[in-house]
Amino acid sequence: MTAPTAPTAETERWIRNYVDGHFVDPDPDRGFAKADPATGQVFARVHEADASLVDRAVTAARRALDNGWAETPVRDRAELLRRAADRIEERFEEFVAAEIADTGKPITQARELDVSRALTNFRTFADVAAAAGQESFITDLAGGRQALNYAVRKPLGVVAVIVPWNLPLLLLTWKVAPALACGNAVIVKPSEETPSTATLLAEVLDEVGFPRGVYNVVHGFGGDSAGEFLTRHPGIDGVTFTGSSATGSQVMKTVAPQVIPVSFELGGKNAAIVFDDVDLDEALTGLTKSVFTNTGQVCLCTERVYVQRGIFDELAAGLAERAEQLRLGMPTAAATTTGPLISQTHREKVLGYFALAEQAGAKTLTGGGIPDLGPGLAGGSWVEPTLWTGLTNTDRVVREEIFGPVAALIPFDTEEEAIALANDSKYGLAASVWTDDLRRGHRVAQKMRVGISWVNTWFTRELRSPFGGIGLSGVGREGGESSLHFYTEPTNVCVQL
Ligand code: NAD
Ligand code: 6OD
């Protein structure tokens, strides 16, 4: 295992915190190294925010609200969001480069998925917020009198936004855009693995005229670091968190004494069900995407593939062949389809599951090891795309989220059996059903115990739809009106007429 190389004076570059409209001078005693996952080379140091800097961010956010941001007309906030999208578009390749440096993801994906979705997030939530209405009711009272009830929605206040490393800018802007559209001030805590794009976004929001204190970024880790300092802070009014179920549970405990709203988008162990009537080629294309996109590091990725027995061997062979066609390599090369895992630590975890699969008697159809990509990439955290057969729902590798380019293929005979197998999980994030029989597609998709259930597609998103998970996969929904509801507090006004 190659450890990340130490930074040299020449390569040392600081990624700074952004508080109250200013980038904070880094404290040289509070820096941690940020390495490129593709090569293992350290390219920057990140300034870890201490408790007093987090406190300054919370104070600045509150001041921004009090100075008028919370009262700004929604059309003005929406206009700022649109300008932010336009400016990200102008600086598109800088965001792409920053995302690649932090994650090692392929350039095509960084462009087409990550940074493109940031633009869409800002534009969609500008539209959604600007078009939002309010519910109102005429209430019949005794004696023929009536009352008018309506709700006014006010910003939640100071919102802590804590996000993971897998789709850093996409997931950050998915929360920041609606939060700002609703008139909140945010303190963002990006993952320690991916600090760059949150920081770059601070430049953009400053350039387009967001008032100081409305958007703040504090860098650091979770426990006993910026994440915990933020969630423990008595000045926050809500937490929106994306990350693992274990951390979500920890954050829930931390904020419990404050009894504030939380929105949790957590882990998954997502199933695909493939029926024997399917167009095999189309299913293979979809499954390849759903198992291997972002090297399997998308919460929605499929890690369990249930295949109807009659096509099991053909589908397994076809998927293995597609996996072998993936191109691992330099993230900046246009032909690269698959990057490294985020870190050596995460690779250790994934390799641990490779060993567990072997112990459980799995047959490895393809992969199962570390690829040899030549000296330039030898220090990176690479693993081979991997597929197993011979496992059952009781095996740990089929029950626990691995978050890597892996899936277990398991046969089934009947529709009922497939539904039972897919729903046999404490997670409930996403599922996909692959069939040429649309009636069956609707029927099975509706029976999935998940937040999102796709038929003949995967990761096709409508940002106005509710998005979230069941069970260990989360609490609450965001997207469209659900976001407006989470990021605001309604006051019911009742007027006797
Ligand atoms: P993680 O839970 O380790 O970290 C997420 C964030 O929480 C990071 O910013 C981290 O620094 C912070 N954090 C960690 N401990 C904390 C604490 N005690 N208090 C406050 N903050 C803390 O997750 P990760 O490894 O960065 O991301 C991968 C996980 O995220 C996977 O489980 C994946 O399924 C999940 N995820 C879910 C969704 C979704 O929409 N449901 C989306 C993306 C990722
Ligand atoms: O598409 C989204 O809005 C979203 N939150 C995706 C989550 C992906 C998980 O890694």
C-alpha cells in the first residue's frame, strides 16, 4: 500500500475556510493534507476550522439573516441563484478540474453529471421557489361565520449543510440552492476528502452578489472537528445531512437536545430486479451504469442484482463482459470511464469485502483485486470492477453497503420471490426493475420499499420530485416542494371573516 506523499514547499497550496464574506487566513498548525486519489500525490493543505471559527460562521450567518437576507423578496433571491448558475457555467472547467483533483473521477462524468447538475440545481430551485404558492382554506364556523386560514412560510434560519465526498458539488448544491432560495443562511461542511468545489463556490456566490454571511464554508472532519462543532452549536436552526447511516445516527444524537429539524440522506444497498422478458442489451447497458458509475460510489448504485433464472447465466456473462470493457486510467483522459476509490482507507474497506465474499464462497466473475495501471497511478486507490455469484441474502457482502464497483448476482424464479429478496434490507433508498412488461414494471416498482424506484432506467432525476430514503437510508424528503417545506417554517394565520 502506498501512503500519500508528503507535500513539498512547491506543491503546498491552501484550501481556505470562507466566513462572513471573506476567505480566512489559514493557521499553519491546523492544516491537513489533501491527496489526489488517482495518484496519491498531495496537492494541497486544508485549513481545519476550530470551534471558534465555526462559531464565527454561525454568528455571521445569523447576522446576515437579521440584516435583511431573510426578508429579501423571493424573486431577488431566485435571480441571484440564476446568476450563480450562469457564473458556474462561465467557470465550468475550473469546477471540473477541482472535482477531478479531489475525487479522481473521469472528466466526462465530472462534466456531464457533477458540474452540470450544479447548474441545474441552482436553476431548478430558483424556478421552484419563485413559483411556489401557499395553501389556504375557508373554514366554516358556527352561526354561518367563516375564517380564512393561510400559511406564511419563513426561512428556517441558520442551516448546517453537511455533505460527503462522492458527488461533492452535486450534493452540496442540491441542498444549498433550495436553502438559499428560501432565504436561509448556510454553513457548509464539505467532506474532508473533497474541500475544493465548496470553496470555489464561495468565490462564485461572492462574485454574483450574495450578501456576506449568507454562504459560509468550514473545513474539517466529523467528530471533535468542524462537523461536530457545527452540529453541536446552539445557534443553528436545522441540519441537512448526506452521508453514511452510522454518521447520520451520530448527528441525530448530537442535535437531539436542541430539537431542531433534520433532513438525512443516508446509505443504501440497492437492488435491481431483472426479468427474463427484458431486452438484454438495454438491461446490460443500464445495469453497467447502475453498478459502476463513479466507481460504485453513488448512494443509488446497485449492489444486489436479482436475475430471473432463465437468463441468469447469459446476463451474468454479459455484465462481466461489460465490466471488463470499462477503462480505468487517468481521470483527465477522455476515454477513461472509471476512476479510483476516494482514499486508501476506503480501498481497505472495499478490499475487506472482497475477502469476505471469498470466505462466503462467492465465485468472482470478474475483478476481485487491485489493477496494475502503471507507475503513474500506482499510488492511487484503485480496485477492479468486481462481480460475484454464489452468494445469498444472508451474506454480509449482500447486506452491508460496500460503496465500491461491486455487485452480487443472485437468481430468482418468481416475481413474488424477487420482491421479497429486494425488500429484505434495512436500507430503503433506490431500486430498479428491468422488464419489457410495463404492467409488471409498475406493479413491482410500487412494491419496492424505497424512496425511488426506477423502471428500465437508473439515476434519471426529476428535481421537483420528492427524494430520500426509508429505514437506514434516511429521514425526510428533499426536492421540489419537499425542499421548500424543509427549508421553511410555516405560520398559520387565521382570520375571522
Ligand atoms: P460520512 O458519513 O463518513 O461523512 C459525511 C459527512 O459527515 C462528511 O462531511 C464528514 O466529515 C461528516 N461527519 C462525519 N462524522 C461526523 C460527526 N460526528 N458530526 C458531524 N459531521 C460528521 O460519509 P462519507 O463516507 O463521506 O459518504 C459516503 C456515505 O454517504 C455512503 O454511506 C453513501 O451511501 C452516503 N450517501 C448518501 C446519499 C443519499 O442521497 N442518500 C448521497 C451520497 C452519499
Ligand atoms: O440526485 C440527487 O439529487 C441526489 N441527492 C443524489 C444522491 C446520490 C448519492 O450519492
